[in-house]
Amino acid sequence: MISIILIQRRFRRKLKSRKKKHNRNKGKSYFLNIFKEYRKIGKNIHSYQEALNTFLPKNLAYLTEEEKSPFYINKLKQKNKKNVGIHIVPKHFSIIENSFESIDFLRSIIESFIFQTYEELWLDYRNCENVDLPTQVFLDSILLDIDEFIKTCKKANVYKFVRLASIGGRNINNQSVIRLLYSVGSPVELINKQVRYNDIIPYKLRRFDEEKLNKNSALVQKEIDTTTLLDYVNSCLSRVKKTLSREASMDLGYVIGETLINAEEHSSLKCRYLIGYFEECNKDGKHFGLLNLVIMNFGQTIYEKFKYPIGDNPINEDCLHKMKIMSDKFRSHSLFKKDKFTEETLWTLYSLQGGVSCIPREIQQRGNGTIQFINSFFKLKGDENVDNISKMFLLSGNTRIDFDGTYKLVDDKDENGSPRGVISFNKTGKLTDAPDEKYVRNVPDYFPGTIIFAKLSINDDDLNNE
């Protein structure tokens, strides 16, 4: 009897062992099939430089290949190789308020990666007191591309050429920085380490890459992103006892959708990033919320899409003609000022207005303007008073446009008599007059793409179902 039981046990163990071995081989075979194409490419790669040329993700490749980019390969400095590298994050890590220092820090990370300066790289936050959302997205986009490159090299069996093994953060002591990073920042995106805070509503980073989707999937993803962002905004408003009427919600959903499509179509790389961060506050007896939203893409700037269209991409000749006429007028009246207000600044401002698009009308009957989004989103604030918190920024190339509610959207008509919304950023309300340099200006640090950043203070007595 005992011997029969032992035989049965041995048989079951053997059966279990065979099953495990079969599953292991099956799993191994599955991954080998997935990596087959990468391994095939990897056989022709014999150095780190060849791996870089083959597998560097397109966004990071653009940052290092575009001559005007602050990260252009010829502007990067190669340093002596070490085992461990430490980069000190700036006290105010912001490409909006501290662009020179912040871009220099981002450049140092790209340098360390491109030249494989270290095996271990640390981002040290010991001095950092604040990080704004657009700068965090910029940093994370770089880190995600580095991570993607390393993973691809492993799939292709060429990781042996890669020296950089890890990137991490340390000495994160400031509470506001900790809350941002562990709600929507690098730890969330790279190692899936997220901390839930009762007073924070995160909208995790969403990356849309049209080239990785078929046409139907791309359309579905756009709808999903529009709907989830609208739901997110409504969730944030409800925290401060706000609601939008059905009509207002539909209008906001429409302009969100238009702006997301603009961010994709106007990017020469057909890729954009979207992220949100809301913090509920109770201070000095006041209950309010701080809503942050960023839409970002890399590639040609708004100005470059009109001025230097790539290849056979169709351009809206009618809009381009009007811009050239405006340039001639501004030039003849000596309204352009070097390093302050240039043709790029003018064209960027004009292209944001209602009815303007770089895409010809016969191809697509759109062009509601990013200004419409800025205006609609700013209305969420509720009142029309200017405060020292609520602002929206646009960065594209060397152009920066700030919106704080000082200049309002006005109803205007184009040359054909069609109504459109315009914010001219001047007292006359005319785009043919120079804008206020405080709000529309040339900046020294070039951004290789376009960023829209909204930061709104919403009080619980502001919005009344508008």
C-alpha cells in the first residue's frame, strides 16, 4: 500500500516537473519569437555608436539632431568616464522661470547618456525646492527614451555595448517635490512607484504616437484621451464644489479634442505628451484647488511648420500669404526687434488665432486655434480677475506667450467676414499692431517643439455652473 502511494507521488511530481519545463520552454520560445526581429538587426551592430544610430527613439534623436536644439550633438560636451555620476537638480527646476539652469541640467543628462560617461547616474535633489509640471514632463520624456533604448538593446542582444546601467533620484527632501514626483513624475513612469495622496488628483502621463497606431486605433485613442481629460477636469472641479453645465462641458470637450489633434498634427514627429496634476488646498481659511495641465510635443516649432515645411507636406498657402503680408508691414514700420520680437514671434501668435491652421482647408476644415483652448480652459478659473497664480504659457522655438487674463478673447471677423476669436495681446485688439512684450516675446532658450502649460487657481466660490 505504501509503495503504491509513493509511486503515485513520484508520478505526480514528475508530471508537475514536465509541465513546468514545458511552460518554461514555451515562455522562452514566446520571447525568442518576439525578440527575433531585434536579434536579426542586432547581428549587424558591433559598437555602441551603431546601437545608438539604430535604436535611439525618435524624440530623443530629434533633440540631438536638430541644429537649433540646445541638445544638438555638436553642443554636447564629453567628460572623463567615471563609475558614478551625480547631477544636482536646480533649486528652481523650471524651463518657464529658470530656463538657462534647467536646460543646462537636462543637457547634462543627455550628455551622460550619449557619451556613456557613467555606469550609474544619480539626479540629486538636495537643493531643489520646486519643480513645475512642464519641466518634469520634459525630464521624464528624456528618461523614458533612455529606458526604451536600453530595453531595445537588451532585446537585440547588444546591451554589452551600453555602459550606463541605471539612473536614479536621491536626496528628495522637499515635500512639494516629493508629492509631484511620486504622483505623476519619474518614479511613477519608470518603476511604477506611485504614492496616493488624499488631496492630489493625478492624471498620469499619456504619450500618443501616431506612427505606432493604425488609423482607426489612432482615432479611438484621441477620443479616449479627450474623454478622460474632460472627466479628469470635472473630477478636479468637484473637489472644490464646482460643476459645469452640460453645454459648457461639451464646449470644453470640443476645444480639448481640437487642441490634442493640433498637438499631434502640428508635430512633425506625430507624437505628443499629456499630463495633469491637481492639488486641493486649505489655506488661511480658504478652500481652493491648483490645477496644472501640460500638452507637449517635439519636432518642428509652430513657426517652422509654416516657414520650412518638410518634404511634400501640404501647407495652407492662404494663411502663409497673410503671414508674409503681416511680416512686410511689421518690417516696414520697424516693429521687429532683435531678440525681443521677431518674425517667428509674430507668426506664432498669428497661428494660434481662430481660423488659422497650417493644414490646407481642402484637406481639413478645421483651425479653431489654440487661443480658443487657452480662453476656454482659463474660464474654469471662474472669475475674470487677474491673480498671481493663474497663468497659461506657450513655448515654441524661441517664442514665449503668457496669458493671465489681462488681455481677453474678442470676437473678430477674418477677411472673408467669417467670425473668429482673437487675442491680440494689445490695447487695440488688432493683430496688425504690435503685442505687449510682457506677454508675447522672443526668448533666448530654444524649445525644440511646443509646450502648452496651464496653471489655474480655482476657488470654491468662483464657478457657478457656467
